[in-house]
Amino acid sequence: MLTSLQISNIVLIEKLSLEFGAGLNVLTGETGAGKSILLDALSLALGARSDSGLIRHGCDTASVVAHFDTVPSDVIGILDDLGMELDEGLILRRTLSSDGKSRAWINDVPVSARVLKSVGDALVEIHGQFANHALLNQSTHRGTLDSYAQKNIIGFGELLSATRDAYKKYHTAQQKLSDLQETLSRSASERDFLEHNINELRQLNPQPGEEEELSTKRTNMMNAEKNAAIISDARQSLMPHGTSLETLLFNTAHILERIRGEINPFQEQIDKLYELASSVAEIADSLEPDATDTDDMDTIEERLFAIRAAARKHRVSADELPELLSKMESQLNAIDNSDAELHRLDADVKKYRAEFDSHAKKLSELRTDAADRLRTMLLAELPDLKLGNADFSTEISDASPSGAGTDDITFMIRTNPGSPFAPLHRAASGGELARLMLAMRVVLAGTDDCHTFVFDEIDTGISGATASAVGARLNRLASANQALVVTHSAQVAGYADKHFKISKSVIDNKTTTSVHEITADERLHEIARIISGAEITSESITMAQTLIH
């Protein structure tokens, strides 16, 4: 539901903030006050084509912000595809600049105008100059009829689900059969190719993670060789005269011990020489490298390079080689067992196609029943809307099999007896089309996921009882959805849950359009003005009181 609309510097609107409510929101005002500007602004926020001519004279930029508190499932799907998370509501923002550039945001995330329009079309259905009503798009008719059928035909939803499941099984089996047939068509040349590559990979027998393990071992061995050279240099530095340093120290200490006397004056130094000799020996032993089997280096490198060569050949990573081997073995097995596999898959295709055809036939029968009911309900609405000569039908034709069955659905209308039926978008225009769409939306109320409808020009060429009938149906539609209506009809305005008055004023030679909600006496006088014109009479006041519901 649209909860608010903020407009800045759009044509005659300098700054405007509107708070809409649930139910029927009506906008009225004198001719030329700027009612169409509001729809221009709303359409802009919903992704309509930008036009720098909408920017208020003397301004460089303009903006529109639309807030929604409930979001249809279609919009949630679009946002999921974009990786956007939905919090408590949705904010659509659009800006225009005088250089012709336009920018768009959804919940403060920049998006393209195309994305904004796809979201806007799912949120709001406009009937008027910027019509984007889904019912005029033939591709939506099957889904619309199915939604109606699920609400009015017992068992339709379960049958539709069963049809989807049957088609999925049929389509999967058909794809497998097609893949096998394609493989077999190349089997003569591919068999030798597969056998050769399978034998190579079986002989190589690559394991997941083996490349990394071999690479690590190779690096460690290369480091071990370098370390061995370093250790050798260190030992040479400890043996400058060809005799180990520890031996020289030990011999020196032993000679010094031969100094005679009651106390050897060098005993402390001699003990330190013995300790140093022992330490040098320990250091030399620790620096001696462990026996490293460097002979394995060639074996490791040979296998590592073989695995990497195989990965390059098949254009996969080394870790994907085992999976590739399994896949090629399955392909070869399919070729070797082709006759039995072909027979099995062909049987599956026929089985699932028969199951699908049975469901699709029943589905088509129920759609015919739903179409008859839809026609009966819709025709009952038309006379009161001054469309008594119009007729409606649903054309059900054959379509390619899909999860929705084998039916193609087109809604058809004729507005005059004797004239041929034609698709909705070619059969009516202006207020006539808007009233027809209103009737359809009333009949279909509760079957779709759209929450906001906008009607403009819906009261063109009608008055009295017809206008009252339009108001009543708008009220019915708005009870299940939100509706915004721009109207010149007092009867329609009388049904409003919220009533907004659009006014135009000139201050300091500047024309400005303003909008504010009216209630109580102000609303009464506005409806009276619509009835009697500029001069409000007591009679028009009395009539306005009778019209306010």
C-alpha cells in the first residue's frame, strides 16, 4: 500500500507531502488545478520515462519519493534477484536534473530506471494516461484466470500443482533422452577419445588435494637441499685447520692441565675450555642434517608435473580430475549400454507425457468452467457502468506444453453488438476502458497480489446512477486493496475514505499547486462545489450530504 508521496519542484508543485490511507483515496479540484501533475509525479517514482520538462521553472532539479508499507511477492522476488534485503517497507526515489539526467533508488540503493519500473509495475496498477495495467498484457491473462479459478473452482489449485510436477518429470526425462541421443550421434568418434582419456587418468589416478600435497613436499625438499649446503658451510667455518674446533679446544685444555703446582692458576679457564669444547660438539651435531631422501625429488616432481599437465589438457583444476574421470566413465558406460538406456528413457518420456497430457486436459476443462463463471460475473457488472452493450469472452487456444499445461489464454471484449471480439487493449479507450478495468478488478478482487490501483478519467462521459455505480465499485475494490482516484464526480467523491483537494494559487506572479486532505464541512463544501459549480447552493449542500457515505 502507498502510504506517502513527497514531491519537490515538479511543474507547478514546489513542495508537497501527502499521507495516503487504506481504502479509497479520492482527489478532486477545479479544472486546471494540477491533478494530472500528481499522476505524472507518481508515475515518475514508479519508473516512467523521465522528462526534464517536468522540472519546475527556475529549478535545476526535481524529486519524487514514494513510500510503501506492504510489498507484493513479485517485488520480493525482484529484490532477491538484486541481492537487496527488505526491511519494514519500501522507498522508491527518483530525481531529475535540468541536463536531462535521471537517477533512481530503492531503499537508498541506486538502481536503473528499468529495475525501478519493474518494481513500480508490481506495486501499482495505473488506469489512465500512463496506464500500466497488467490486464492489458496478454501474457498475464493465463495467470489471472488461474488465480480466479483457484478461488472459485474446487480442486483447481491441486490440479495445477500436479500438472507442474508432471511437466517437470516429462521435461527432465525428455532432456535426458535428448542428451543421450546427442551423445550417441557422436559416439563413434567419441568412444575412442573417451577410452584413451579414461585410460590415461586411471593410470595417473589423481586424488583430490594431491597436487597441493606434492607441491608442498617438493618445496620442503628443495629447502632441505639448500639447508644442507648452509650446514656444510657452517661446519667448515668451525674447522679452519682441518681439525674440528672441539678437538682443538679439548687438546688445549688437556695440555694446560699439565702445569704443576699446588693449585693450577688456570684451572677455571681450563674448565671453561672443556665446557666450550662440549658445546661446540653439540652445535656441530645439531647442524649435521638428517638423512634426506633427496632421491625422491625426481619421483615427486615427475608426478606433480604429470598431474598439472593432465589438468591443463582437460582445462580443469587438478582437484577436478577425479570428478572428470567419473564423468567420462559415465559417458562411456552410456555409450556401451545405449540400447537399454535409450529404451528406458523413451519409456519414461512416454509415461510422463501421458501423465502430463491427462492433467493438462483436465486443467483446460476447469479453465473453461472458470472462464464461463468469470464472464457471467463480469457481464453482471457492466450495465451499471454504462457498458451494457459490451460483451466479454476468454479465448482458450493451444500452446506449447509447459508447467501451466497446454492452454494459451486471451481476454477478449467487444463494446458494441455485432462487432467482432478483440483483445482488451484494442477494444476500448479512455474512461470506457477504465470502467471496464474497474469491473474486472472488482470481479477479480482477492485473486492477485497487487495492493494499489490508480484510476484517472474513470468518470468521463458518465453521471448520475452510472457515476454512483462507479463509486460503489471503487469502494468494493478499495475494501480489499488500496485505490487512488482522480475524479470530477460528486458521486465517486462521496465514497472516499480519504478526500484530498487540489488547488492552484498565484503568489508574487508564481503559480503553485497545493494538495491537502479535507474533512467535515470542508469536504461537504467541496462535493457541493462539484455538484453546482462555483456558486455553492443550499440544494447542492443537501445533495452532498446524501452522497457522503
